[in-house]
Amino acid sequence: MPKNLSSRRRFIKTTALAAAGAPFFGGLVTKTFAAEPGRKLGFALVGLGNLSTGQLAPALQKTANCRLAAIVTGTPAKAEKWKAQYGIPDKNIYNYDTMERMADNPDIDVVYVVTPNALHAEHTIKAARAGKHVLCEKPMEVSTAQCQAMIDACKKAGRQLAIGYRCQFEPHHLECARLAREKVFGDLRMMEAGFGFAIGDPNQWRLNHALAGGGPLMDVGIYALQAARFVTGEEPILVSAVETKTDPVKFKDVEESITWEMKFPSGLLARCSTTYKFPGLNNFTVYADKGSFGMNPAFSYLGNRGFRSDGKELRFDAVNQFAVEMDNFAQCILNNRPTKVPGEEGLRDVRIMMAIYQAARTGKSVKLG
Amino acid sequence: MPKNLSSRRRFIKTTALAAAGAPFFGGLVTKTFAAEPGRKLGFALVGLGNLSTGQLAPALQKTANCRLAAIVTGTPAKAEKWKAQYGIPDKNIYNYDTMERMADNPDIDVVYVVTPNALHAEHTIKAARAGKHVLCEKPMEVSTAQCQAMIDACKKAGRQLAIGYRCQFEPHHLECARLAREKVFGDLRMMEAGFGFAIGDPNQWRLNHALAGGGPLMDVGIYALQAARFVTGEEPILVSAVETKTDPVKFKDVEESITWEMKFPSGLLARCSTTYKFPGLNNFTVYADKGSFGMNPAFSYLGNRGFRSDGKELRFDAVNQFAVEMDNFAQCILNNRPTKVPGEEGLRDVRIMMAIYQAARTGKSVKLG
């Protein structure tokens, strides 16, 4: 192993430890679980679509502090299948009408909301009222008002709320954030980021505005937005945007592709894009005074790669980002520490995405701040 | 040599031959030189700065149909040096006040204008009035009115006017245009392009708005704009832009960095950027339905490289882009064919750049077309 790779690995560990020692400055948590070393928190997965089936349930098997304890689904056939596959007892199987009964189920510590975007608030608030901590998939919701309601509900319940920003637990992203914030290549000047894919089934909820709240921007463009904010550590103060639609039948309800620009307080500019129309957009580059660095691919579950203009290696072994994300949230709960991806972080992205839509719609740049 | 590389090389040759046979549909040319096989056209270089010294004069030595016949300079010491180095007779050495006397100098067929941007019209018009063909460096001028005056002067004189778009003669660019226009990867959907550098001497004319007409957009951003137009074969119908300035002393007169978006009639979006502040921005990527391709670096004199998402090679031997550009113009003149980079092409870029500046200034997208 090259010496610099080793030292970078040490950095990642150090960062994780430093984060572990950070004081809780987030929402007020009045009632928490006592830290019990080795305890595994019970997770309830709400919504058994592709992400839960293909990623989250398998990832839960790889965690240190989590276990799949319960499911919430509106499809009895799915319940039967999961019950058999994961040995989930009947009492831990809920549907969307019964999930509030979780309140008297001590097997469940955390509810992971994996339903369509426009249902996140409903399911998060139900979980909070049942006294559960909530991990909610991105985008947090389809409006800032819904996001705020989720934050308020969890705060009122004295429970933590985290948003599923898996890339904030991915080692290449962490290393890029270190290179940026330690100014290893000097002051940051510009960033490019894009994430998109060619969407298949025209009948899926992602293409339904009422359920999705938007198109690729809400679904995957948010990764480019997150990367720009997370890597630079800055918040945009101005956005402009242009969208396009070549297939108004398939994309009658949501945007097809959108490209947007952001200006940050330091003067840094970012140009980002996303699409449901074509493959290949999956990377970011950060330009600084003394060179550049980034990732390509940047936002995949596996196979991400980093690069640096000085030719030094930017490579880490793959991690299961969902397992790390869930373990991190469990450890925050067990140790009464705040998550680094709280509801407020999700709200910020939704606010910016609404500004991007406004800029694209009006042809006028939108100030944020 | 791999078979596909060989076939691509054949394509480039075929393309060049096809271009050679294209009918003259450009400006009216009433008086032309008869084609004399093997004849070398005499070039006068106007402005002996870095480009003339480091690139154009050496490139002229490598051309088949051009020769360095004359110089125009306001600096007597430069005249002495060039006279000695290139064996230029005294009668072929001019300054900016005497260059109109070229009219009675049969050694000069083409005047290559390499002065600061805001002097291009003056020197082009003087050359045209002296009966010379004109090759003018990019950007064509600092306003569309000046561009039009140049076109009109050359048309009136019955002489050709070409703009120094060297990348239109670079084999990787030509191959990318072929991949785009033949839809080898299907319909084009999005393009990213950027070119910039960290500028040195704060006292150079490039930072003086009166001489440059703008900053990096006019100087090198134009390559990203050209790439988007040349590769796709489309003209933008909408632009939006955001600029930034972190050093208002050095960049008191021109923009420091600017990023802009363009929408094209097919629905294709392009996001582009340029800078005088940081290094490394020198690439483009084209995303299409079945994959992507592009160049990185894209706009260098040497060392450009292409890439394709299907892993096939996109690589050609380096050419001297200036030598090919000048030979092409000479052949156009000798054979009474129109250049593929006429004044109208330069005017289009200036018109779009003015719209980009307007969009950045007003925060409102600008419609074109």
C-alpha cells in the first residue's frame, strides 16, 4: 500500500473519530436511549421498493449496530416474502395505516422512510409520533414546508431525524472534502458536477409529479448539489438554470434534463446538471488555484474513483455506503450525538432545488441567503 | 496501427477532400488569384506578440502553400529581429501607419491580423482596402458592429476573410464532430466544455477592456463556445450566465471567471465555463443517448486527447493546427473556394458572447436566433 494512501486512510478514520466526539448542537433531544455497547438498534423499513430490496435490507446485514426488525408495506405479498426471507415476526409487520402502532413496539428504534418523496413527511411524522428516530431517504420532501414539518415533529418527539445522504459516508467524497477544506490545492474556484441516467418504465412514480415533486433534479441532481455543498463547505447565494424537454409525453409531468449554475460566498462557481434522458453523467471536478481533483464515477453504489491533477492516487476500498450511513446513525443515537446529516441539511437542499426550478421557469437567476 | 484508427485517419482525409470540393456559397468573390499549383501565398503577420513569435512564424515554415513574406509592427526593434531571423526584405516591413501601402506590394497575398481584439477591424479593413485576403485571430472583434464592418470591407474588396479557429482543423475535434453529426452514439443530449488558465502579468492588454473587449470569455471561453457549436452543428437559442470576481484589482476591467448555459434547437443543453484565475479547465464532453465522448485536454496546441465511453480509441497524431489552418486558407484562395471559418462565423460567436455578458449582467436568460 502506498504511503500516501495509508495516510489518507488514517485521515478518514481520524475524521470519523473527530465526528464521534463532536458536541450535540442539533435539535433538542430530551429523551434518548442509554448507550449500550454492542446493542443493535432495530430498523423498520418503510416502503419495500427497489432501494429497500436491493440495497437497504442487504446492507442491514452488514452493519455493526443495526438489525432489520420490522417492515411497513402496503403490499401483503411483499410482507410474506420479506417475512420468510428475513425472519420478521408478524407483530413487526405493518402497513401504512397501522404504522402508528409502532409506538408500543420496543423492537423498533429507527424508522427508515423509503417511500415516494411526497409521502416522506406523512411517514416521518407518524414515526416520530410513535417515538421513533427517523432516517429518511433523499430528497427529504417535495416542499420546504413539508421538510419543516418533519423537523418540527421529530424535535417535538425528542427524536433524531437524518437524511439518507450516503455520499457523506463515502471515503472518496470525504477525501475530496478534506482536499477542499484543507486547501491542499489552494483556494477553490470552480466546481462541475452531474448525475443522471436514462429512466426506464414510463409509469413509475418518479415520473409522477404528485409523488416525486420533480424529476431528475429531485432524484439524482440532488447528488450533484450535495457534492457542491459538501465538498466546498459553502452554501450557494445565487442560482440560474435552464431546462429542456425533447420527449413531452414521457416527461409530461417532470423535467427531462436541467442544468444549473450556483455562485458561492467565496466567489466559487458551480455548474451542475442532471437528466432522466441519457446515461453517463456521474462525476464531479473541483478546480483550485494549484490544480484540480474530483471523482468519476462519483455517485455510484460501488466502483467510484477519485482523481487528482498532481497524479497522486485518490483511491479507497469500496464501502457499503448504506451500511456505514445506518451504523453512523445508530451510533449517534446510542451515544446521544447529533447526526451530521440532519433534517436541516435536507431542508437546505429542497430550498435550493425549488430556487433552481424557479430560475429555470422564469429565466431569472434567484438569490438565496 | 489499429484498424479503426487507420479508418478514422482515412475519414479525416476524406473529409478534407470533400471540403475541397464544396461549392463556394460564401461572400461574393469578384477578383481572385488563378490557381497555380505549388504556388506559395505570401503572408503578412500584423502584430508580433507571443502568438506570432511562438506559433505563427514557426508554423509558416511548415506549410505547403504559404510563406512569411512581410510583417507589420509598431516596434522597430522587433522589425530588426524578424528581418534578420526570417530574411524579410525592407520593402516588406510595415508599421500600422504604413500598412495601407501593401496595396502595391505583390509579395503579399494574405494579411494575418494578430493584434489586440479591439484593433482587428481597423487592421482587417486596411488590409482589405489594400486588396489583400485576411485571416484574423479570434475573437473576431469586440462588437458585432465591428465584425459586420470587417465582413463588409472584405466583401467590397472581393477578398476572403477567415477567422483563426484552429480547432476546426484539429483531427480530434473533427472526429468528435463526425461522431456527433453521424449520431454514432445516438442523439446528442448535453455538452460540457471549459477552457481557461491562470493569467500572469497584470499589465497585459488582455486585462484591458478597451483593447480586449472582455476577459477570458473573449479570449479562451470562445473555444468552449466554438466546440459546442462546431461539434453539434447547432446554434444556441437561449443563454444564461453567472460570473464571479474574487480579485477586483487584477480584474478591475474584465471578468475573472464566467460560467454559462446554452440551449439548442434540438433540446441539447450545454454548460460551459472559462477563467483567467485558475488552471486546468481544458476539456469537453458530449453526452448522447448511447454514450459519451470528448476531449481532455481539448484546446491545447499539442497533446490533445480524445475519449469515447465505449472504450474505443479516439487518438490522432498531433498536427500543427496553425499550419493546417493557414494552408487551408491558402488553398481556398488558390482554388477560389470559400473558407469554412468565414467572418460570418466569427460574428456569430461575438453575438453569442455579448448575449452571455448580458445574461451575467442582468441575471436574466437571453434568447437568440
